[in-house]
Amino acid sequence: MSMDGPEMRTADGRDDAAILIEGLHKSFGDNHVLRGIDFRVAHGEVVCVIGPSGSGKSTLLRCVNRLEEASEGTILIEGDDIRDPEADVDLLRSRIGMVFQSFNLFPHLSVLRNLTIAQRRVRRRSEVEAVEVARRNLARVGLSDKIDAYPAHLSGGQQQRVAIARALSMDPDMMLFDEPTSALDPELVGEVLEVMRGLADDGMTMMVVTHEMGFAREVADRVVFMDAGVVVEEGPPSEVLVEPRHERTRRFLKIVEQD
């Protein structure tokens, strides 16, 4: 996808991407994990990032919301430079919903409290408003009846849906998903993917690291294949997943299809 198309620019020539990454590098000691990533996500676009383990996919997501500090490069969220030392990290993260492989729920708090605590502390909402928002988002993921339950009493799929509702309760501009179904039993994967399909249908900007090729094929506007810290190829699912140009992509898809 070209970064210079007319739909990508504002009247004053600035790139109008929801997420814009240029020349991104990330090293952990001598381990050079990201090696010059150029990447953009348009408003309302669903981008699925695929690739073998260790290719840098999760690190890329973690750099986008500053869970990891990039070693070099530019990351703009809605035009704001998140690497700016003056950037408000809490405000930034409230704009970017993040859903992890593990659900990261507070085990000692009810579902309701899991959804309201960040609203109160970061968004400064009243208890009444935070509860109202929590109820609305639990309904959105089909878990209104679990509002008083504790995480230990929920299935893995239900816990992940609570985690999605928690992220949505912060009214994010975009959602990042890091292998959201990888920790789930196969029979629970579908309920989480269905919620994500609903978000895509609602026009949510989404960046999804996934091994669920069926989801990528059905829902993604664009698929990005990463390997060894670089973007090898990207394009519509009908191209990358059906007629990939690069041998590395073809080899990866063959292995995934055999699993």
C-alpha cells in the first residue's frame, strides 16, 4: 500500500494516518528485533499482522503504545509523536485499547471493578458514569450477566471478552490485539473473534497480530507479513494469503495450513 496516495494526505500535506510508523528500530541488547519498519494504518482500517514467532510482531504493537521504548524511528498516533519526552503516556494509552494474549484482569476484582478502575483513575469519570460505560460495553461483548463475577469463575473466552470490554470502556480511537485467541481452547476462539468482527463492522481502527488466517481473510482490509524484524510484504488478503509474492510468505502459510 502506497503511503503517498491522495487519500493519505490532509489539505496541508500531512499524512492523515491513524498510526504512522517510519524507520522503526528496536533492540534488546544485541538482539535487533525490529529493523527499520515503515507502517501505516488508516482510520477505520483493519490490519492483520502475521508471521512466524520471533518476527517482531508483538514488539511492534508494544512500541505503538509505548509498553516498549523504540530504539529509533518515528511513531505518530493521530499525528501526535508518542516518542516525545513530553508526551502524556497515560493519555496516550487511553486512546489506544490493547488486548493481550493473557487477559491481564485483576483477579481480586469483579468484572465491573475491572472495567471501572481505569475509567475512574485515568478518565476521571464519576462512579455512576464509569458503571454506565462498563454496562454498555459488557452488553457489547455479550456478558451483561457476568457483571458481578470474578475472573476465576469465567472461561478463557469470557475473560478475553471482558478484557476487550475493559479496553473499549476507555473510549479508544483504535484497538491493538496481540494474539488475542492464542491462550484459548479451540472451542472458545470463535466467541472472541465474533466480538472483533463486530468492532470491525462498527468501523474501529484495528491492528491485529494473529495466527487466525480465516479471520484475517474475512475481516482484514490489509494483511502484513513480517519475518526477522522486517515487513516482507503487505496487501489485501486476496493477494497476501492467496497469491503471496515472496517465498518466505509462501513457506509460512504452508506451515500454518498444516497445523
